[in-house]
Amino acid sequence: MSMDEHLSRVTDRFEELTHMMSDGSLAGDSYAELSKEYSDLTPIVKSIEAYQAALSELDGILSMMADPETDPEMKTLAEMELEELKERIPALESEVKLQMLPKDEADGRNALLEVRAGTGGDEAGLFAADLFRMYQRYSDRMGWKFEIMDMQETGIGGTKEAVAEISGKDVFRHLKFESGVHRVQRVPVTESGGRIHTSAATVAVMPEAEEVDVNIEDKDLRIDTYRAQGAGGQHVNTTDSAVRITHIPTGIVVTQQDEKSQHKNRAKAMKILRARMYDAERERQATERAQNRKDQVGSGDRSERIRTYNFPERRITDHRIGLTLHNLDNFLEGDMSDVIDALMTEENARQLAAME
């Protein structure tokens, strides 16, 4: 389908929605659904109208310049306007294409963040803790709510595993490219010889799932309860409040022990389980759709090394887009926008190239 056909289809649909919503025949769910579609199409149609108006203006100027009866002074003015339009039209066209890119329906959702220590012993746990704090600080900068759902510490300030729910505007859209292996190169505080060690942590960012997104039947769950334990293995309370939920068909296991209430731990564990199952289904569908995984920024594979944090050189390198910055301290304080914006821009550019 050509771009003109795409534009006509969008504007025709927008006009149809306008009539349907103004005639008073819609109510309830139908109205709400069409109202959302209308709202989503409105900025796209405005971009199309601006683009088409510029093209129409270009045609008028070219006709004027080709007319032998146009006086020289008018032609001079027309030439100036022509140069301005030649710069403006490509930008308007790019804006239209960006607006028409297929939207990830999960972009506007909240997200669950999981950070786990990987290879590297105690140093990996310390790095995992650094990453978790980094995302918390980035969330603060973005005005999001960051709620810790689970925290398993190593006892020396490190983290074995940490889970947080992040709520706010377009959380998943900004964080979805963070999933993967993050590698650190630095001299551990426990290293007396000053040697640089390499260790890693794994990050998973999943869109929050509603009950309607994932069908979980009670018969598919095995739920175990036990007494919550602290970092050294000591019991932290006297009741079996900790919960372990196993989804038997997929083998996904979720444990939750942060709350003193078994009911609250179960609710949190189910929220994490739904997110993991929803994320797995999204990944399966994306794999089926993608003829070439290189069409995306990274594969989304949790085992893919996506970024290196080099402390001696104060450097961050994102391997998927070849971006290197030397502002490691600020980055770990949550100043992540340069990298995250670059990842989103690169993904848009790849999708635009696929539309050509």
C-alpha cells in the first residue's frame, strides 16, 4: 500500500468516526472504544493535514513560477517560499510517518522491573543493587511511583534479586529496552590488588498485565506457604506468610515474602506471575511476526548483553546502537534520558525504514 493510500485510509476512518460520535447513536462500551480510537487518530490527522497543506502550497508556488505572466518580483518571493517549503515538507512527512508507525499497545502501561545478580559473586550483587537504585532514581526524575515488591539482599549491601512496580505515564515505553544483561567493569571494594573485575546483572522489564490479559486457572497453580527468611537464613517472622506460586503448565515460579500478610504476598506474587506470562506471550508473538530480529533494537533476549558500565573510564556503552557516553556517575544517579531517547529513536528509524 502506498503512503497516499495509507493517508486516505486514516482520514476516511477519522471522518467516519466523527460522524458516528456526533449522531448520538453510540453509548456505553461502544462509545468508549470509538472515543479512544478517535482520540488516537486526532494527532495523526492533524499531522496529515499539515503535510497535505504544504504539498498543496508547493503546487501553487510551482504553478505561479511556471506562469509566464507572473511578474519578476512575485517570482522572487515564490522562490524564497519554495526553498522554505523544500526544508519543511520532508520534516512534515517524517512526522506523519512517525505518527503512523504501529503502536505497541503496552507502551502506556505500568511495568514490573526485576533485577538479578548474575556472574561475579559479591560484586555482581553490589552491581545489581546499583542498577536497582539507578532505576529508582530515574523513576523519581520521570515523576513515576516506584514501589519495591520484593528485595532479597546479600547482607553486604548487595542484592540477589529485587522486584519493583513502576507506575506512571508511558513507563513501559521508556523502559522496555532495558531488558538484558548489564555488565560492569570495576575494581571491587574487596579487591586489595586493584585489579578490574567483570561481573553482570540481569534486568527484566515487563508490562503490567491485567487479569483479562492472561487466563490463569486455579487448577494450574501450586501454592506453597513457608516462613519468611532474612539474609542470613534467620526467620523474620513467626507465621507461614511467605508464598511460592508455581504455574504448572509453564513452570514459572514466583516467590513473595516482603509482606507480613500471606494474603498480600499472594496478591503480589499473582501480579508478578501475570506479568511474566503476559511478557512471554508478547515475546512469542513478536518472534512469529519478525522475519528478521535485527529489525528491532536488540532481540529482547534476557541473555543478550546490552550495556557495559566501565568505572575506570567513567563510560557507558550500549552495544545495540553503538552509543558510548562518559557520564557514568550521572547515569547511575538516574540521568538516563540520553540513552533511553536514543534507543527509542533508533527503533523508530528502523520501523520507518521498513515502511519504505
